[in-house]
Amino acid sequence: KNFGVQTIEVQSGDMLFLATDGFVDQFGGPKGKKFMRRRFRELLVETAALPVSEHESHLRNSFDTWRGEEEQVDDVLVVSMKVP
């Protein structure tokens, strides 16, 4: 496969998130539906307002609450970093 180089401009204080699709593809919630991208973006905006030291627990709690009793369907990786 050929991969293209993507360049983004960042400024001091920006928060960056990198994630696999495991979070958005997770079934759960009151109707057993997927988490979906829109809800994930909203969660990341909410998470970005927190101190970086709280990101993992906030994302983990949100994921576990959404998943409930559903089986985890995929690997989940979310990396957050604040630009110094």
C-alpha cells in the first residue's frame, strides 16, 4: 500500500487524540447500538477539557458504561497528548 503524508498545524496547548475504531464500533447503550463517531467526537471534546491525568479514567468509564453487559467487539486504543 502507498501511504500519504499528512501534516497538521498545531499550537501550544492543543490537545491531540489518536484512536482506533474500537471505541466507535462498540455496541451498548440503552438500545444496544454502536457508539458511533459523532458521540465519540463529543466525548473527546468533553475529555479535552479535563487534565490529561484524568483522560484515561474518563474514557474508560465512558466506554464501560456504554458497553454495559455487551461483549467487547474490538481492541480499543485512544492516545491523548497535549502540545507543550
